[in-house]
Amino acid sequence: MPEPVVVACGRSPIGRAFKGSLVDWRPDDLAAFVVERVLDRIPALDRDAIDDLICGCGLPGGEQGFNLGRIVSILSRLNVPGTTVTRYCASSLQSTRMAAHAIRAGEGDVFLSVGVESTTRYQYGTSDIPSCRNPRLEPGSTDRYPDIYIQMGDTAEIVAERERVSREEMDRFGLRSQERAVAAQDAGFFEREIVPVPLQDGRVMSADDGPRRNTSLEKLAALEPAFREGGSVTAGNSCPLNDGAAAVVVMSDTRARALGIQPLARIVSTGLSALEPERMGLGPIEASQQALTRAGMTIGDIDLVEINEAFAAQVIPSARGLGIDPSDDRLNPHGGSIALGHPFGMTGARILCTLLNGLQTTGGQVGLETMCVGGGMGMAMILERLA
Ligand SMILES: CC(C)(COP(=O)(O)OP(=O)(O)OC[C@H]1O[C@@H](n2cnc3c(N)ncnc32)[C@H](O)[C@@H]1OP(=O)(O)O)[C@@H](O)C(=O)NCCC(=O)NCCS
């Protein structure tokens, strides 16, 4: 059976939505730009030999509509089919997983997994229109379904309360994310994964907008709750709203060998969980356990762990549920989405870039990427570094 390997990956810097560097970029143009630059890294690959472009996008409507995957293929001047998938925050972890599955099934050798989101451009429409919600699923309906439409900030408050995560613990984690991201920026760490993006005013964007150099525990403690009166989830211990795109080239090990391309990593296993929507933040626990079981590993075998930082309220108990101390250096060693930002559809592929970069930098072999997903899900993937 052919094994799926990652042969190239890269990402745009992450812009802050509405007030950041990428507000003028359409998401389809940005994704196509990143795809072209990532393909430039593997000149041995004939671009027409790509079997499919699978594009992960959280809310694939408006400028992210029209089957974004095929739009990105056309904009990149590829003679390649294209499809668009959403699993909200884990959309481009899902697209990478689909590429891996197709390769293991023997139904293709080369896939592009793309992730993109422009929260700024939601102003031109999205796929989630509040008036289209099913009334039977609304809270208070006699059908008594789980609250599938619950806002993410509310889930963070619920998880913080049930898992007894204090405001101070969350703020400390938020600060840790900022400090680590700033240190990684200063060390040039992200330059290895970032595709610099030209801006309308002639500047070139080569660093994430997000990381805050001047924050402190005192400043974080002074922030008002963002989602609930008397709550503890704030702008400082949540991920912000963002724009960005990333791309991953997944190939069969046999094709990589035939083309003389050195794989960066092997996709070892994945996991996928469902849980009550209001506890969605804890999704990484079961998803990671599944991936570990399928890999025949325990958490002790993992050198680096990337838990997507939707909210400190959920990363802290998710880490503990996996047997990792939230202050452990193996966890998000270069900061995470609280500091860097979280353009939903992009983040699965962005974390893959950061995880492989981290494994290369630290000399680690095996990495775990895991994410919580709105609606009550979790996803995970284990990667083994090969270069
Ligand atoms: C939390 C949220 C509502 C805050 O929105 P916002 O008020 O527009 O947030 P901002 O990031 O612009 O921060 C507002 C201000 O708070 C202050 N602030 C935020 N983070 C700070 C920090 N770490 N230190 C100090 N001050 C900070 C700043 O004054 C900031 O203004 P500035 O960026 O102009 O300096 C929004 O970011 C959000 O919805 N996040 C969650 C997104 C989500 O649900 N994702 C899906 C996860 S599953």
C-alpha cells in the first residue's frame, strides 16, 4: 500500500481581520498565490500530474464560494480538478486527511491540500446565514436537540466553568502564546514556513500581524469578558479574527521516490471525534487518542504537540486530558493561534507547516496536530518527520 507523504508546504503570513495587512486580498487570489509559491518548491513535479486540489474553508460562501477549490485551481493555472470541504476550524486538516486517504486507497498519487479563510471578506457573504438556521435546532425548541448553533465564545465559557479553568490560568496561557510567538519571530523561525505576500501599497508582508510584544499579565487581567457578563474569556485569552492561506502537497511515497523528491514527513494516522457542541473545545482529547491508537503510539512517543489555540479555556483541559502539562515545552513551543491568529479554514494546514518546521528545528521525529471544531468535534493527525 502506498504511504502518503508531505513533500512541500507553506503559508501566507496571517493578517488581522478588518484592520490588518491582508484586508485587500481576495481569499481565492491569496490561496492561488500560496499554491503557486509552494509548487515552486518542487520543480520536479509536473503540475498537470496533480490528481485533485482539495480546499478547506470554514465558511465557503461569498468570495469563498463557487466551489473555491476549483476556482483556486483555475487561478493557479493548473489543469487540475478542485473541491471545497468544510469542517469549520479543521477544514484544511480534513483536506490533508482526504488526500492521505485517497493515496492509501490507491486512487491517485499527488494531491494539493489548501486551506484559506478571509474573515474580513465575510462582508461579501458567507455560507452561514443566520436566517437559514433550522428552527427545530434552535435552543428552546420542543425537539430538544443539542445546541448546534452555539457561539464558540459561549462554548469556551462553559468548558472553563466545567473544567475549572481560572481566568488567571487562561491569561497566563495567553501570555505564554504571545511570548513564544514573539521569540519565534525574532529567531526567524516562521520565515521557513511563510510565503511573503505583496501588498497593494508596494510593501511585502513577511510576518504575522498578530504577536503582541507589549502585553503583560496585568494588561491581560484588565480586559473585559468578551462573550458573557461576568465571564472569564477575553480578547487576550482567545484567538482573534484573521485572514490567511496555506498549502500542502501530499504525494505517495512511490511517486516521490520516482521523481527524486525528498519527503518532509509521513502522514502516520488521523483521528476524528464528536461530542456535545457546548464542549467542542475538548474535541482534541478523543481525536488524538484515536490517532495514537491507530499509530500504535502513546503520548510519550510524541516529540511535539500542536493543540490549536481557539481559546486558552479549551487548550488547557485538552492538554491535561492528553496527559500533557499545559506549560510543557513540547506543547505549542512557538506560540499558537491566540498570538498568531486563526483564519479558520487555513489553520489546519498552517499548523502542519509550523509542526514540521518545529520538528526540523528541534530534531524531533514525531508530531501531533489536533484541533477542536465548532458543532462539537475534534480532529487529529500524527506526522513522522523524514527530512
Ligand atoms: C474575542 C473577540 C470577540 C475579540 O474581538 P475584538 O474586541 O475585536 O478583539 P481584538 O483582538 O481586536 O482586541 C481588542 C483590543 O483588546 C486589547 N487586547 C487584545 N488582546 C490583548 C493582549 N493580549 N494584550 C493586551 N491587550 C489586548 C487591545 O486593546 C485590542 O485592540 P488593538 O488590537 O487595537 O490593540 C474576537 O477576537 C473573537 O471573536 N475571537 C474568537 C474567534 C472564534 O470564535 N474563533 C473560533 C474558535 S473555535
